[in-house]
Amino acid sequence: MEQDEKKADALTELGADLTKSKQGSIYTLTIIGQVEGHQVLPENAKTTKYEHILPLLANIEESDEIDGLLLLLNTVGGDIEAGLAIAEMIAGMKKPTVSLVLGGGHSIGIPLAVCTKHSFITPTASMTVHPVRMTGLVVGAPQTFRYFERIQEQIADFVTTNSRIDRETFLGYMMRTGELATDVGTIVYGKEAVQLGLIDELGGLSDALSCLHQMIEQEKNQ
């Protein structure tokens, strides 16, 4: 009874669930809305809180009861450092990991989409590639713009290291003009994201689960 209550709490608070079957135990984790960083967002905004996700990922990696991680993404982006922290943790996991972009994997959602060992995107899902930007008060000094450049370089390095897209193409899509109404950047949809090498495969939930089951089976055989 207590275990069922904990499972219900995890599903309600984190959008997370552990499913056990004869093929293995899969932990499903969702990244939704905005990735919340050091600043608390309004209560009416759907958020993914990095301080919840980071220790959870460590637990998933260490748990003997979990064989793999399924990451479901429908995010507009959010805090850059928080998003990269989550992405780096997942990229550093030894357990089988698969991501599925549903709806959108925009902005910092792109590193989160490519950080798993294999990635999927549905045909209707979209991803917005754009430069680093910040709203609110910004110190108008050369060092601030250099900081933006360096963060942008880190994002490009991470994405190109964890996907098949080359750096020049990724930066070209990031800096494209005329694509977005009020911003610089590009929107790519499912099929194009796969053709670019940004995402590994076009597919849905059953495809992602099938891939994860295969990876778990290979891991067990080793």
C-alpha cells in the first residue's frame, strides 16, 4: 500500500513512473513545460524542476530494480544551466536510455533530446534551434556577450557530440534569419530533424520502448 502511494506521488509530482515487465523494468521520466533553474517560475506555469530530476537520475543509475530510462519530452526550453545539467547527467549514465520528443523539444530541450543513447521524434513534433538569449536586466558589457558566446559554444559542442549533426549545419540553423517572426533561428519538424542527424529515428512510443527493450536485453547478455 505504501509503495503504491509513493508511485502515485511520483506520477503526480514528477510525471514519472516505474513499469516492470518480463522484458525489464523501465523508468519513465517526463520533461515538460519550462525547465526551471535558480529562479522559481509562477505557479500557473508548467515546469520541470532540476533539483528534483538530478537526484532522481542518480537513483535510477544506482538502482538494481531499474534496467532502463525512457525520457519523454514536450518542453519549450528554459534555464540553460539547469537543462544542460540534466542532459549531462543522462549522457553520463551507463544504463540504457532512450528519448522521445512529443509535441516539442525546443531550445534547451534539444540537448535533452540528444543526451540519451538513442533518440526518437514523432512526425508532428517540432524543435526550435536558436542562439542563447536572455530576458530581463542584462549588464551591457563586452564580458556579458562573450559569456553568451561561450555558453552557445558549449551547447553546440554537446549537441554535435551526442548526435549526428555537424557543427557547421547546427550553427547555421541556429543563426538563420527570416524563419522566425521575432527571433533568429529555425524550427525543424520530425522528419527533417532525423534527416539532419539531430535525432536518430522517426517513431512513436512503441518504437522507443522496443528500442529500449533491445538495449536492455543486450546489456543483460553482456
